[in-house]
Amino acid sequence: MKNINKKTTIYIIFILIISSLPFILGVQRSTMTLINTIVIYSIAALGFNILLGYSGQISLGHAAFMGLGAYISAYVTNTLPEMGGVEFIIGIFLAGLIPLVIGLILGLIALRLEGHYLAIATLGFGVAIQQVFKEWVAFTNGFSGMNASAINLFGTSLRSRESFYIFSLIILALLSIFSYNFIHSKIGRGLIAMRDSEHAAQAMGISIFKYKLIAFSVSAFYTGIAGGLYVHLIRFVEPNQWGVELSLNLLAMVVIGGLASIFGSILGAAFLTAIPEILKEIPVIGEIRNLSMILTGVLLIVVIMFMPQGIARLGIKIKFLFNKKTKEEKLKEEKVV
């Protein structure tokens, strides 16, 4: 418990330091939008890491949950009368809850599959939901897209990028703390045991299907929350945003950042969101079509080949190699003596 409280304190201090940097540096509006996008994708990557990194299950349809959260939050806030911010709280709550319920239903069917069969099943789900977004005009407004208002929370407008940043960062901090405590709970330890060996986990009395279902639904909840925040940042949503490319990006964020790592989820989201935007400003390179997809593919190959644990653990690896080298030098010195 003391260790958990210590970690929680570290997360809070880290978030406070990061939250103050944009105000100290005085960044532009476009840069604030990019930073807000990183925070939102970090939330989605956290949820995806619970599924992939901690429970060992893969999904190629999580973009559908994020899109669903965006549409639900936009629809609720546009439909309900203004109630001093209560309508947004209802919208963002449903943006997480409904994907969680759908994740449970989908999990009851899809999680009986394993490996690439599960990936194909979730891919089919993602494609089907995206088609629903296009055809269900009464709910999504089809190809015309749907507008969303800025967040107005208890009389405080979060229209500015800076105020939205503080709000979304608080949500990221709370969900990070929840993730840490969730992973270090009985359920979390069960997920890790299941990931390492399903047969050994079953031998210890762990219900594999139950724990897979929990991981899938919690992951869908996180992704839905991220979608709900995203729509109020951009204030517009349309069906083509929620395709397979986004699902692959979430997968890449987790793998590149670091599997089974909360910090790795945030680092991966920042890396894959910011780097393509930076490269666009470079002459010649910025003119390459589909630059972000090319970069994602190259990074995935490099990370899997040379840093399979992700860039978040690169520092640990360097420290290990340095210590190993130091020990070898000491042994050589002792032999010489």
C-alpha cells in the first residue's frame, strides 16, 4: 500500500510539472491543439495497453469505440438543454459506459477466439461500426458529420485550448492512477498471469474468459472517454475518422511506447502524434504522401527488432548495458592486478 501511495504521488507531481510547461513556454494555439491531442490519445493508449500489454489480447477495432464515444458525447450535449455542465458530464459518462457495455457484449463472442482470429473478428467489428456511423443519419448525421460544442463545466467555459488542456490532463492523471492500482490489484495480477501463461493461470484457479472480458471492457471504457474528449476539442466528428488506420495507430502507440507500461502508453502517444507534425515542417520530407503511416511502419519494425520492450524502457536497457560494461572492466582490472 505504501508503494502504491508513493507511485500515486509521483504521478501527481509528474502531471503537475508537465501541465505547467505550455504556460511557461508560451506555446501557440496550433501547438496547444497538438498537445491536447497527445493527452487524448494517451488516454486511448492507456486503455489499449490494458488489453494488449497486460492481458495479451489484441484488437484491431478500437477506433470504433473511440468513434462511438465521440458521437455519444456530441449527441448528448447537443440534444440535452443547457444545465450548467451537467449535460457534458452525462455525455462523457455515457461515452465511456456505452462502449464498455458493447465491449462486454462483443467480448462474450469474440474473446472465445485467440490470436489472429481475435484480431480478424475485432477488425470486422470496427469496419461494421464505421459503416453504421455512415448510415445511421438520425444519430450521426452521416457523411455530413456532426458539430459539437465547447465544454461548459458548471459555468466555466473550456473553450480555450489552455483550459481544455488542464481539464483533459486531470482526467489523464486520474485514469493513470486508476490503471496503476487496477494493474496491482488481484484482477491485474490475474491478467498478467494469464498473459504469461493461460494454462498456468487456469491451474491457479483464474477464470480466463472472465478476466479477458474485464480487460476488454475496461479498455473500451478508456477509449470511449478519449473519443468523448476528442469531439469537444475538435468540435466536429465524421465517419472516416474512425477507420482501421486509427486502430493500427493505437496498436503502434502501445508497442512503440512500451507494452505493459503506463508511461510507455503516454510516451508512445506523444511520439506518434508529434513526430509526423514536426516532419511536415521539413522541406521535401514534409511533401511525402502518407508520411505518418510510413513513419509508423518503420518505427514498428525498428522497435520490434531492436527494442521489443518499447522506448519507455530504453533508459533501463542503457543503464543495464552500462552496468554490465562497468563490471566487465572491473573484472579485467582485477585479472591484471
